[in-house]
Amino acid sequence: MIKKINLPLTAELAKTLKAGDEVLLTGTIYTSRDAGHKRMCESLAKGEPLPFDPTDATIYYVGPTPAKPGAVIGSAGPTTSGRMDAYAPTMMSVGARGMIGKGARLPEVVEAMKKYNGVYFGAIGGAGALLAKCIKSAELIAFEDLGAEALRKLYVEDMPLVVIIDSEGNNLYENGRKAYLEQRK
């Protein structure tokens, strides 16, 4: 059964999601990759505010291509989440809860997810043009000099995702592999 999720991703909502759940995400999300995350974490270390309120926020690890005329955004496929692993615990410590990307996460990120009720959603790599169709608005809000890696505020409707790691630390990549290997015995 597919779960329809309306953002923001509160702690209560995060706790209802389990690894393996298929979701359709609707609401405001933010985009950032490693260069943007580095700047945000440097700002936090200096006691400076972030360019958006991170409370219950979901961040999509994406560097979209430029929009074609008449389009809201260009292709918007996920980037490898491991690039943000050094910054994710800090972002969660100030309230960010959801992360969208692809690939495995470090144990430190999973521990932070358990501590702060975080959820890691997987998006299908290579499907950036299809995912872009879920994006109904896009607004540049900071770090314009980073180009595709600038911080953007997006509004998405029914973005298809899978919960890869839930707030209890259950990991679909690990559990799915284990179940597959057990089945083959």
C-alpha cells in the first residue's frame, strides 16, 4: 500500500514510516548538495541562521539542470547521499528530519536519524526527468553562486519515494538483501 505523506515531516509522522514503505510525498522540500551543506554547517558553527527554517524540513539531494522555457525546473534526479554524510547529523540536530537521495548512509547518519527521528527516502536514480514532473514550483533562496547546487525551495506533489531507513534505524538495503539471501537458501 502506498502512503500519501503531506509535509512537514514532524517527529510523529516520521515515526509512522517504516523501511520499505512506498510513499507519495507532497509539500515543501529544499534542495542542497555537498557544497550547500558545507556552507550551512559553517554558518551554524558561527552561530549564524540558515537561509530557511530547518524545523521538520526535508532536503532533497539534487542538483537540477536548468529549466527549459515554460518548465518549472530541469531534470531533477537524486545525487549520491554519501556526499552529505559529514553534514547530515548537524542538519538533523537543528531540526531537519527528512532526506531524499540515493545510496547507502554511514552508521553515524543512521544513529543521528534514530536520535532525531529522521527518515531517509530513496528516489530512483536515472529518473530525473520523471521526478521533475512532480515539482510544481521552484524558488532559488540562497547560494546562487553554486549554480545547480544552490539552495532551492520546491513544492512537490505526489513525489514517488521509498523509505530506505526509518527513524528506528531499520535499513531496507540491509533487510532486503538479508531477506533475498534467506530466500535463496
